[in-house]
Amino acid sequence: MRNAPPIQDLLANLLQFLCGEQETHLEETVNDRLLRLVNCLRASRCLLILDNAEFILQSGDRQSTSCYRAGYEGYGQLFKLLGETFHQSCLVFTSREFPKELVPLEGENLPVRCLKLAGLSVADGRKIFEAKGSFTGSDDRWSVAIERYAGNPLALKIVASAIGDFFEGDIASFLQFLAQDSFIFDELRDLLHEQFRRLTVLETEIMYWLAIDREPVSIQELHSNFARPISQGEILQAVASLQRRSLIEKIGSRYTQQPVVMEYAACEFIEQIVREIVEQKFNWFKYLAPLKATAKEYIRTSQNRLFLQPTIDKLLAILGSPSSVEDCLTASLAMLRGKSSLEVGYAGGNILNLLRQLQVDVSGCDFSHLTVWQANLQGMNLQKVNFACSDLSRSVFSETLDEVWSVAIDPNGQLLATGDNHCQICLWQLPTGQQILTCQGHTNWVRSVAFNSDGETLVSGSADRTVKLWSVKTGECLKTFTGHEDEIYSVALSSDGQTVVSGSGDRAIKLWDINTGECLKTFTGHSKEVFAIALTSNNRIMPVVAATKQLNCGISTQVNVSKLAPDTPIGYFQSLSVPTVKLYLAAVPIAW
């Protein structure tokens, strides 16, 4: 079947052989010839063998697996008819794919049986080597070598010849060579290339993800990798197809690849993304992450060695210098900025990881308004890196961050404070990315944090309805301000560091004396929660953002401007892009 004869020709040849006919009836339809063939198979006990039946099946871009090539749909009728109709004959065919018509007919007690050919055992595999010559190696080295190629007889013949020719029969030396670099024999590469060529886009994507993951993964874990909308049902169907082709294997409830297949998939993926980076036309580069920042450390180490570094090496060979590679990567950022997460996918995080692998100093780089998924930020110099309005989902800092609700940078640009859903404030060194301190004392989410102008103290607002003052050096809570009747959404400090301002879900804004903890003034007037507060440099004007009901869904209506005292509006702005904002004139007898 390697030459894929049309169904009419196959049926004509079978009828001539089985029925002794010397000529065929050209006017007969496929259905006519199928019925005549069944009659022959009923009358005589025959054995039909079709080898390499996958060549009549469609390959490449198609919506479902095991579809027939155009003009070869009659083979589906043949298989279905012989599987459902009574006769005394047998059809045996070999294929890397299973025709979909036979799936409901296959079973141990049904007319259609399926035998999946497994690889040879270690003992049987050694016999193939022995037929090639003399080889040396311990039992465990023999096992590793044979299992690496899944006991495939053809692969073992190729490998045995290579070990004999280039490694003087020493299996340990051959395995040591493989551990140092990726290498696939041309004959095996050609075989795998033909199999990959027949995959759907989804099947190819799954093969690439399994090569990246390195370890067996569940369907749920595999599904979580996808940057584009895809259902678990679609993934399950594609995985089943790959299993039938012996391209992946199931271990318990998890799926992985044989070592050689994994190595080939990795090499193919690298070739694809290198081409996309150079041409700046992203497809696989945005759908897959060659390094998963959330993976286990030893997996990340393998991904660096097997994916990122070979990608950098190939880019250097094409572009000529590290600076050219850096320019190519950073140029892509402007192209991606402002696009949706579906359009960007993993591309932003991939660029950051490649810059890291290239040992580029990213301090001062602009990653604002970008989707930056699966970026490994551990130990990186992030000083003056702009991540404003960026999506850092599944990216990893030097320590695992909880769900972060608020951030602030100290006046010197050396410290980052984060408030999280575990009721704590973490302090990080921006130059190194190392966590240096944890401030604990709140009993609910930390909604807002702000540094004092001297950088020595930090103020926080929490859903526990309190505002707290902290020592940046020790992490000690210096003072707690109480008085709000709902959770605190925003805090700010005057430029002289003597007054704290807080906005709350109780629709009030309060001014506090930082030294005594006394509430100096309370402002009311908003009808909904006060979400954000800011101060002008002279501490006289205080913009305050409050939500409407619609803001909870991301919709807002108008901007109001009011005096802080005597609390009457001085104007308003109409807007469709911001929530309700009021401006207060800070006329309070304190040192502002």
C-alpha cells in the first residue's frame, strides 16, 4: 500500500486473483465490486494482507484523524463492509493509524481485533546487536540503550551498526556521547519526519508540549499548558490518536514520549521557533513555552539546556552576534505590546527567558502592557524594568509569590513591597530579586501599600479594616490605625511623611497623624467604595477614585471634582474610561 493504489484498482486485482477473472467490468461501480468481493470471501476461505495502510489516509492539516485522502474514501467502505458482514475470510492490514470506521467494531469478542506491536525486550534486543558483531557493556547500559529506542527492531539495527563503526562496540561510550548532545540517526529522523508530517496541528502541539514537559503529565496538566482555547475533549481525542500511532505512551493516568521521539520533537520545535523569531512571524513561539518557569527546578535545568541554549546557538549562527540576537528579540516587544493575551500567548515570556539565557541585562527594559507568561525572573536584575499593566501569570520571582493585591517601590528604587492574600507584606531587593523581609500582622488581604518619603517606613491598608505602619529595616509593626468600618482599599502618605491617608469600602477617606495615630479628619460624600488615593506634590490636592456599581464589572461613568473643605463640588469631568473621581482641597491644620 506504500504506493496507495486507488480502491478501484485494488478491487480489480483482488477479483482477478480470487475469482479467476481475466478481465474486469469497467462500467462497475465501487459498490458493485465490493459486493462481488464479499461473495468471493464467503465462497472461499481467503487471507488478504494490506501493508502500510496509513498511506491511504490523509496527512497534515485536517480536522480529524484517520480521514482518507481525496479519492480514497472507498477504502473506508471496504473496511466497514468486511467488519460488519459475515464471511469466512480474514483481512490483515498493518498501519500506524487506525481507520475510524473500525473503532466501534474493534474488541476482544468482536469481529475486528487490534494487535499493538510492542518493542523487543532487552534480551531480544541484544540478539539484534549480537547479529551485528561484538559489543561490550554492563547490564544496565544494555537496558538504557535498548529502552531508549523502545526496542524498535529497525532502530536497534541502525544503532548497533553505529556503535560498532564509531564506538568500537562500547555501549557506555555511545550513551555518554548521547548525554552530551542531541543526536538522531538520519534513518530514524526520516521515519519520524514522515510520522510527524501526518499529524494534525493539535496533535503536533501536544507532541511539542510533551517534549517540553519532559515527564509524564495528565490530561488536565496538558490542557493547562494551552495558550489558545481548546477543550479537554479535543485533547483527549488527539492523545488517543497519538497513542494508536505509538508516538506517545501511557504510564498510569499520565502520558509521555519515548526518548528518541521526545528528542526529535524537541529538535523540530527549536527549528520552528528559530525561523519564527528571525522572521518575526510568531506561531509556535506564542503557543508554546520552551521553558516553563513553574516547572520543577531540575526540569527547568533540562529545558534551559535542551531548548533555550540550542535556540540561542542557532540564532547566533544566523544573526552573527549576541547584540544582533538581542536587537531581534527586543524588536519583537514593540510588535507585541498592547495586544491581547490570545495574540501574544507565551511570546513575551519566551523573549524574556531568551534574553536571560543570552545573559542580557534587562534592567531598564520596557515590558509594559505585555502578556509575560512563564517568565523565569529568579535572580534577575529587575531594577527599573517596567512591568506596568503587564500580565505576569505563571511567571516566577526569586521566591514564590502569593496572590498579590498591591505593590510599591521605595523612593530609592531599591526595594519592592508586595501585599498579598496571605495577610502579609513582602519586601524584595530589586537589583537581585531576593526577598529580604516579611511583615506579618494583618488578618486579611493586604489591599494597598505605600512607602514613606524617607524609605524607612511603610504603610499598608487591609481588608481587616486597619491601616498599619511598618519598619522597613525590621519588619516590626510600629502603629495600627483603626476607625474605618469596612476594608481598606487604598493608602497614601504626605510628602513630609507625617500624614497617612486611607480610603475604604465604608465610602470614607481619613487623614491620620503618623506619630500619634489620631484620626485628623474624615471625608464623606462618595456613594461607593473608595478604591484609590493620590496626593499632589504640595499635598494640597487629593484625587480620590470611587467605584460605581458597574465598576465592579469594569465599567465606569463620570469624574467629579470637590473641595476637601468645605466638601462641596468645584466641578466634574465626563468620562467613559475611569470610575468616579473626586478632587479634595487639603485644608487641614497640619504640616502639609
